[in-house]
Amino acid sequence: MSKILIIGGTGYTGANIAAEAVSRGHQVVSYSRSAPKAPVDGVTYTHGAAEDAVRLVPGHDAVVAALSPRGDLVGRLLGLYQEVAAAADADGARLIVIGGFSSLRSAPGEPRFAEGDVPERFRSEAREMDTVREWLSGSAPASLDWTLVSPAAGYGAWAAGERTGTYRVGGDVAFYDDQGGSEISGADFALAVVDEIERDAHPRAHISIAY
């Protein structure tokens, strides 16, 4: 059993990860700005300002960072994650960062989607999320045990899908199916994330999850 802290644990991704982790017997603490609308049995909930999450890191085996640069977090996400990373590194905890699809590439050697012509309504968020990837891969302390996880393009509360118990794990090149789709349900993405927490199969790597 691991002790897992989920920062952003009442959001779509965080709530799914919390439910999956607690179902496997892990001890889960969810931190967010507000109380959950539908609490998951077995999860311990606490809430407050995003910058205060760092104080909960000590004592956990893994920290899942599942925030998005929206609202008052715009322009602040990298700094917050750097503080969380420093606390995780000091305490020997794994850091699992939930990234965005736009940090992936269409093919090996191609630019990342965030570097191209992202639709305006997604552009700022995509590029800010990609600064987190840049920092982890280029400047994070060598002792920090991190994994950055990007979901498929068709991932989100608007396309929740169902649990199938299956998924594919790749590197920083996006997965597509035979019809050109890139999908993963919330439950199966959470399955993949908790599997990664348990197996530590991709240390200091950027991975993608899709069907």
C-alpha cells in the first residue's frame, strides 16, 4: 500500500485517479481548492489555496500533480510545480505530473503540437503546460523521480467513456487508432496512472496513454 497525495484531486482527472487508487487499497489524500461534490469512499479530502499543497507532500510515497493553468493558476503552474517537486525530491517521493496532449508529437522528430498552430482557445493552456515538460526534462534535479503522463487527444469530462481495463503506453509521440482517433476514457487513464505509480516503469520519462 502506498500513501498517495493528489493535488487537484476533485477535478476530472484527479477524482478518477483517487477512485482507482483507493479501490486498490492505497491511502489517498486529495487536495483541492474546494470540497468534492461526490466524495469517494476511503479518500481523505482537504482543501485550500494551490500554493499551500506543498505542505502536504512530506510523508507520501507518490504525489500526483493534476492541476491546469486556468483561472487564478494562469501563469503560475510551473512555479507551483517546482515547489512541489522540491518537496517531493527532499522527501524521496515520486512525482507524477498529468500533462496535456499538446506536449506530444505527431511523429518522431516532429515538433510538439504545442509548438505549432494550436487553436486560440487552447493555445495559452497548451503552451503553459508544455513549460512544465520542458522544465522536467531539461532542468529538474537529477535526483527527482518524476514521470509526465499525457492523455489522448479525445480525453476529458466531455468524453468520459467507460472502463475497458485496457490501454497502450507510448513515449512522446501521440497514439492514433485505425480510424485516426486518439481516445482514452477517464477510468482507463486513471488505471494507467495508478499502474505507473505501482510499477515505476517509466522514471524520468514523458509517456502517453491512449487506446
